[in-house]
Amino acid sequence: MKVLFLYSFPLVLLFTACSGTRSTTSLPVNPYEYTIQKKVTGTNGAVVSAHPLASEIGVAIMKQGGNAIDAAIATQLALAVVYPGAGNIGGGGFTVIRLANGSNITIDYREKAPATAHRDMYLDKSGNAQTELSQNGHLAAGVPGTIAGLFDCMKYARLPFKKLIQPAIDLAEKGFVLTASEAKNLNGNKDEFIKYNTVTPVFVKPGGWKAGDTLVQQDLANTLKRIRDNGAKGFYEGETARLIVEEMKRANGIISYDDLKNYEAKEREPVVFGYKTYKIITMPLPSSGGILLPQMMYMIEDQPVKQYGFQSAQAVQLMTEIERRAYADRAKYLGDADFYKVPVKKLTSKAYALERMKDYNAQTAGSSQTTQAGVITESEETTHFNVYDKNGNAVSVTTTLNGSYGSKTVVGGAGFLLNNEMDDFSIKPGVPNMYGAIGADANAIAPGKRMLSSMTPTIVLKDNKPFLIAGTPGGTTITTSVFQTLVNIMEFELSTEDAVNKPKFHHQWLPDEIFVEAEFPQAVRQQLKQMGYKVTQRSSIGRTEVIRINANGVIEAVADNRGDDAAASY
Ligand code: DON
């Protein structure tokens, strides 16, 4: 295997197959030899996603006459093959679209609780929460939404679906070479793939994977062909549905034929709010981002954060206190608004945001004991990608299996991983989920209900035209990362690369501590500690992708340095 590391700008890594040269199929990319580009520019279109092959496929679709929506569909399907840890057809997600004609669209294809799910399904006889069951294996899976969501997106596409899914089929059937990090992740999950499966999946390789090995997924290719030939029914009915239900029966799963047949994606009213001269479009509930992002942006809007300076202790302290207040409300009030009356209007009003900041004390650590949710009287795996096309269509997508490789359960004979999204419900009031988030009634389990999400795909308009397309994975850190990325660009005027790659921090009300990445400056940590904060170093926060459309028409796409993420343009 040749692996070439060029640490010059732009960062390029080249992955090639371990042995021999093979036919590269009809794919518009070479799956056996590809590079990772961290920053690209173009004037016709760009894609930035978690995998270079998926980004390149999106650009190829635009070159073939597709718009940004076509490219997003093809990219998402390609990610389901080349990025199995989070790219998926067995999970769900959110898509935010700004069409060149000025309309805003959001599509919700979040997983749903199966019909026989119930509030206490993860409690044992003594009432103790069994997170093992909500986080791993068959019972952790919600009814998948991704394929329904993609067919909903087709309304805005130009090319036939068959053309958009074919690259994913070819990648699954002919294989693609693994990057070092994918090989490591697959090896790291080997024991769980064995434990949580009734049929050993292709992800298990005796002796282990290494960079440059080729991963072929024939069962997945066959599933994708059924979707190509039969549309959404190729997933929710017929052979694929049979394979899912059979898989459920072989263990403790509860997803039924009816759950699959009845699943529907929903177009929802987008959240649109103003910030200074910008307009921000994001995803409504069941994304908590649609509540927390406007709250946090409103709380910071009138503060002199720019004057404090990027990553100054004052700026970090202010943003921490903002995050604390927003996340206190998340825990108490947020859940699927189709099932629970969430006081959305009040929670997203500027007046409420300002009221919440009245007890803000600069230079002093607040406390999550004294700062509770506001009083309302009114009745680690996900993936994000962005696409922009030459006509001005913008697409921002976050999609997930929840944890890395979801429930770790692959549907036998169908070759795709099922999500473990049920853990995003509050399985018992006050019991933290895998991201430490707690919840209450608003996010309790009920049949057909969607679990609360942090995914925050976002588009920012300047002069009413797309300026930024942004989003990230990262569980509960998603919304704070999007918040910080927007503030980094719109207030601190950081370059797109710095806005994406500079260390991030996170506060989510409980636990009452500021989490920082390893590169977060020591001096700022000390100052925060002196103010009374507990500061804890943690693993990396998110993998933020940004497309920035400059006034001169140059499209800049930046992929996060924290993973294999790659940008492509033309
Ligand atoms: O929807 C959510 O909020 C979570 N399921 C997202 C999980 C996630 O981002 C994991 N990635 N690192």
C-alpha cells in the first residue's frame, strides 16, 4: 500500500489499494485510490462531508446536471457505504434546504419509537434504568427514517433516483479501500459486532483491518438495488422489511412490518430567525437545535463578545453561561412537539432570552443548581455534510445512527447497521443518556414518537443569499459547536478553517463543568478555574463542516481536521 501524507496546504492524504490495480467500475471516482482535501474553492459547486469518496460523488452528480439536492442524495447514499459508523440507511436525520428561489424547507426523517415501545421499556423490575438495552443491540433501534427522507427530498431533485443511488451500489458491490481511521474503528468495534449480531457482519475481519484493505458489502448492495428498483417500498416493504423483522425475531427487537410500512418523513416549518444583519435557517423540533440555537444567538447578540476577543476567558465565560441556560431548558421542556406541548414561541423569543441573561454575572462562574430551566407560563456517531450549487441552492444535512455504528446490529442478509436512537429518549427522568443529557416527560418514550435530537443543520443568509452552510456530529455538543462556529465567523471574523478547527468547548447545564478539547489554551483554563469553573479536558468535539459563499462568488468548502472529512468542488 502507498500512503502519501502531504502536510502542506491544502492537507492531502492519498489512500491506495494494498495490492494490484483493479477496474474502477463506472464510478465517477476511483474507490481504490483517493485523496483527502481539507479545503477547496470553486465557482460551480462544492460538497464537504465525512468521506472524500462521498464528497467527490456529490460533485460528480452536479457536473452531470444535478442540483445541490441531487448531490446531497447521492452523497448521503455514498456515506451509507463508505462511512458505516454514521452514514446510514438504518438511521435517521434532518435536511435543511434553501432553494435558489428563496424557499426554505426542512425534512424530518428522525427515527420513531416502534408501536409496542412504552415509557418504561428500559427499566428493570426495580425501576432501574438499563442503558445497555437502550444503547446496544436490537431493542435500541428506532424505526429507520433515512430512506423515507431521501424520497421526500426527491421532490426538489432533478435527476432520476436510479442515477443518484448507483454510485453507492457500485461502492458496496466493488468495494473501496479503507482509510487508517476507518480500519481502526472497525477493529475497535469487533467484539461488539460479534456480541450484538445473530449473523456475523462483513465488518468483522479475522486478523483485523488495515489501511488500504478493500471493504466489499454485497448484502448492502443488494438492499440498495431493491431501493433503486422499488423506491421507498424497497426498504419499508418486501424483502428488506422481511429481513429486518426476521432479524428482530432472532433477538429482543420489536420493530414490526407495520412500523416499517407506516413510517413517514415529515416536512416541517423551518426555524428562521434574525441575527444582526444575518438570517439563520435551522431545523425545528425534534431537533433541540431549533430552540437552542436561536436562544443562544439571541443571548449573545447584544453582548460585546467581539470586543472580548476569540477564546479570551471573558468570551468563553459568557458563552458558557449562555450554553448553561439553554441546556437547562432542553432538559425540562424539549421533546417531539407532535406528542408534547412544547412552549416553542416563548422559548425562542428574544425577550425570553434577555430575561434568562438578567442574572448573568461576568467574571464569575454560575451554578447549575441556581440556574434551573426558565419558568414558562404559556399554555459519539453522526455525520454532517453540506452542498452548494452554482444556481444558489444550499443543502445542510445531519444524519445519524446515534452511537458509533449505532446499535452495532447489522440486519442479517441486508447488510446495514441499525441505529441505537432509542437512547436519545429520556428512558427515566434524570437518568443521563450516552451523551450525559437528561430529560423529563417531554422526551419520554411513547409509540410512534420521535426522540429529541441535538442535530442542528444550519444555513446562514447574508443579504438574503446563502453565506454559510454548517453543521456537525457530536451528540449534545452539536448545538454548542454550531453556535461557536457561527460566532467564530460572524463575530470574531475568523477564517473558515480556524472557525472549524480551533479548539471548542462545551457546557450542557449538567454536569456543571466546561469540557474543553486537548488543544484548548492552558492559560484560559486557568483563568476560568479562578472564576470558579470546573474545567475538564475531553476527547475531540464534533467534526464541523462549513461551506462559505463569498461575495465574489467563490465557494469555499472546509472539512474538519478531526477526521477523514474531505471537501470537493469544481
Ligand atoms: O440526534 C442526536 O442528537 C444524537 N443521536 C447525535 C449523535 C451524535 O452526534 C454522535 N456523534 N458523534
